[in-house]
Amino acid sequence: MKGKIGIVVGLAAGYVLGARAGRERYEQIKTGFLKVWNTDPVQKQVTKAKELGKSAAFALPSTLWDGAVKVTKAASKSGTPGQKLDSAIKAGKDSSDEVARGAETTAAEVKKTADKAVADAKREAKKAADS
């Protein structure tokens, strides 16, 4: 899906930049794009994507910090140096698994939001083209 969106965006940009119709066609395309872009459904998805990005950005440092704390606690437990090292390695692996799960969850949510935004944009573009 990501590749398809890139192809569509690339083709659209190439058409706009290389259009022989000149400035008039460019302005027509720009007006159509802005008409779709400024619709409520598209802007709702843009806002949702921004909020998701912010929450993901705040969640990752928190997860990393929690992992570092767990590793530090595991390394400072009582026991032989070998036991401390084993505990710290296990805590590090567990923490990395948590970070990976968080990243996968965030990526899935971002993809779902992007897919919905694309569907809404297509629907609005079709409405604009029909009008």
C-alpha cells in the first residue's frame, strides 16, 4: 500500500510539474487539491494522525526509560557478578521486547490512520470531481 501511495504521489507531482498546459492547469489542480484537503473528513484524519504521532513520540522515551530502570535494578540486585549480569541481560531483553511491541502497535495504528485518511481523501476527491 505504501508503494502505491508513493507512485500516485510521484505521478501527480510529475504531471503537475511537467504539465504543458502551464500555470492555468497548475492552478486548477492546486484548487482541486485544496478543496479536498480542506474538507472536514480529511482534516479530521490529519488531526488524528498528528495526535497519534505525538503520543507515539512521548511513549517511546517512557518505554526506553522504564527499560533502563529495570536493567539498572537487575544489575544492582544482590548475588554474584555472573548472576547480576544474567539478570541485567534478561531485563534488557524483556525491555527490548516491550519497545518492539510498542513500536509495532504504533506502526499499526499509524497505518490504519493513514489508510483511513487516504480513503477519505479519495472519497472527497470523487465528490469534488463529480461536482
